[in-house]
Amino acid sequence: MKKYTIGLIRVLTLENMELLNLHGKLIEKTFPELRVISKCIEDQPHGIYDRKSEEIAKPKILRLVREFKNIGVDAIIISCAADPAVKEARREVHVPVIGAGSAVASLALAKSRKIGVLNLTEETPEVIKEILGENLVAEEHPEGVRNTLDLMTEEGKTAAIEAAKRLKEKGAEVIVLGCTGMSTIKIAPVLEDAVGIPVIDPVLASGAVALYVLRSKDVWRELNEDKG
């Protein structure tokens, strides 16, 4: 089985190595063909939670993109549902750059045309809105949650479950997690059990897209070589 190396960028400053590598481990466990190297941006202990924090993060993300370029990875994942600096990063490197937001929204459309988004705060990331369009039927966020650290509390998890229930009541047939902090607390299966509809995780969605992009290129080349 061929292995592909993925550079993964966390947009939350993390000193704990287990937490830093958690998104990469989730991807590796789900997609054994992928080997993930994780790095995080500096001086943003609360991550990206609004447009101002996103703009501050962008140059830091691009610095890590250049580091991965020098290492030589097969693809880069920016593990944030807002897809910060994805467009700019694609101009910096020749390998695929995948944003968790566009990945999760695209996979959700394969499941349903009635999609609800569970956000970290009140605002759905623009990239998710653009992709879902009129298929976005409801938006919610956990009450009392302001950043990804709040999600890691029991109160934050309970608030997320209640918000997911409201999405279903509003007609959602599939729930998109609009924040990769929800991947950190592994809440997708908890929400599925609580509300009874599919929940699409942004970190796993980005891994799925990365594997498709990398593996399909090799498969087509192998098939063409066999023809010759």
C-alpha cells in the first residue's frame, strides 16, 4: 500500500503534542494510506473565531505552508472550516491544498440537499455558505461557546448536542460541523446518536478529499501504463 505524506496546519496554538497531533491521528486511523505531519500557528491560543482572528492567522499559515514545501509533502490540509489562506497557499505550492470547510461542505452535498451547519459561533464560514448555497437550510451554534477551548468542557458538549437537535427541528437531514474544534472533541458520533441523522466531520472530510486527489492521480497513471 502506497503511503502519502500530508502536512496538516492547526490554526490553534498548542503546546501539548497529543492535542497538536490529534487531527492527524484521526486522519491516519481513518485513512491508513496517509501519514500526517502536524504544525500549528503561533500566538493564537484561542484559534480562529472571527474575521479579525482569521486575518491575523493568514500570514502565519502561509509561513507553515512554505515550511511544508521545503520538507516536501504530497498535500497540505488547513484544518479550519473557514479555509483561511487556502487560496493564497495554492499560489505558493504545487501540491494540493485542501481546506476543511470546502471539503466538509462538498461531502455533505453527496448525502443530502437539506443541510444544517453547526458552527462554533453565530456565523457560518463563508466558504461553506458558498458551496452549500440554497441547500443550507439551517444554522446553529452552541449557546455560551465563544472559542474552541469552550467546546472542550462538558457544558460545551451539552450545548453542541442541543444545537444539533435544533438543526434537525429546522429540517436538516445532514449536519455539517462548521468548526474543526468539534473534531478535537470527537463529537460527530455523539451528535449522530443524539439526533439520528448523519454528521459530517471536517477533519475526516479533508482526509477523504486528500486521499482521493492523491490516489486517483496514481490510479489513472497506472491504468494508462497498463494500456501501453
